[in-house]
Amino acid sequence: MATFRLDENDRKQRMLRSFLITVISLITFLILWWVVTAIMNDRNFPTPDKVFTALWNLIQNGDPIGGHSIWEYIGASLKTFVYGFALSLVVAIPLGLILGYIKPLREFTSPWIEVVRPIAPIAWAPIFVLSFGSVWGPALVVFVGIFFPLLTNIIFGVTRIDKNWLDASKTLGANQFQLFTKVVLPATVPYILNGIKVGLGVGWMCIVAAEIYNKFGGIGQYLVDMVNAGMMSNAFAAIIIIAVLGLATTGVAEYISKYVSKRMGMDA
């Protein structure tokens, strides 16, 4: 009997294999979802058909309570997410490079980071919204979620740089600025990209906490409103939307990471 062997060098075969695995995995997930909800028989855990019906109605007709379109909710969430993400890049990248490069400063600030890092972003939500308003308050919750994975990845990346590279550059006459820009920064790029991928996922986990205190706070606020109204199928539909948005952003980050790594000659 003939057997099929995957050619790892054939891009089409790899894509087909990945597609088939994804389809089979999703079908299995839906079956398990259906079985679990049937066993539980709890109205708070609707079956997949009810959730996807609610999702389709939401796309076609908008919010069944407030009348807002789904795109308004998604737009508000994306605005919050982009603000938080951009702020995390502006703060975490230079700070991570500096702390990773200057050991005494890293040792001095490490207790601060370790004290604040374990605090769940949702704990900051009411404080940030009250202090910074309905725009930057939720954005700062997302910022906290993305900031620490990004910062710790960058610091780790800088500390992993081969000291021989730095010594060789100094021998060739490089000053501290040149060491930082020509050696440290390029060598840390893969760690920055990995931190971004991880941070994006965490950022979307924070979106409900970020928006729960807003009058019109995007898809997270819609989810909470549906739970409060007892419309659980609509609430689960909101969860699916958040998952899709998270997958889309992390997928883009994954593609960019692979592209940059390949261009830098780091592709495995």
C-alpha cells in the first residue's frame, strides 16, 4: 500500500497540510462545544448554532439593544487597541534596550518591574478610566497588557547578545552610540518581534477590562451589556469577534516577524 510523505520543501504541500489540520481542529472543537453544552443543558452556555445565528444577526442588524452596528463596536475597540499598542512600542522598546544594555540600571529597576508586572490589567481599569478619561483610560489598560511581555523580551534579548560582538566593535573603533545602534538594536530585533506577538495576544485579552467602564466602549462593552441582559448567545458572539480580531493582529505580526527574520538571515 502506497503511503504519502510530506515534502517539507514543497510550499503547496505545507500549506495544504496546515489548512487540513486547521479545518479538522475547528470541526473537532465545534463538536466538543456541542457535546459539552448538551451535557450541561445550561442557558448560559449556548450551542454553536445559536451563537453563530446571533453573530449573523449582529452583522446584519446591529446591536439588538442599542442599535449600534457591529462595525462601530469593532472600530471603537481597534481605536483603543491601537492607542495602547502604539504607546507600548514607544515606551517599551527604548526602555527595554536601555535596561538590557546598562546592567546597574537594570538591577536597580528590576524590583519595580517585578512588583508591578503581576498585577492584572483589569485592576487598573477603573483607576485609569477615572483618571485619564474614556479614551486614554482604556488604552492604558491595553498598554499595561502589552508593555510587560514586550519589555521583558527586549531586556532578555539584549542580555543574550554575544559579548564578542561588542568587544570586536569596540576594537574597530565603535563608540557607545554606534554600539547601541549598529550592534545592540539589530541583534534584538527578533526578540522585539517576539515580544510584540506575545503582547498582541495579551492586549486583546485586556480589551473587555479596558472597555467595561466606558459608556460606549467597543466590543468589550457590548459583551458586558449582553451578559447583563441575559442574552448569552450574543455575548458568545462578541467573544468570537474578539478572538477573530486577536487572530488577525497576531497573524499579521507573525507574518512580519518571519519576513524580517528571513531578510536578516535568521530564518530557520
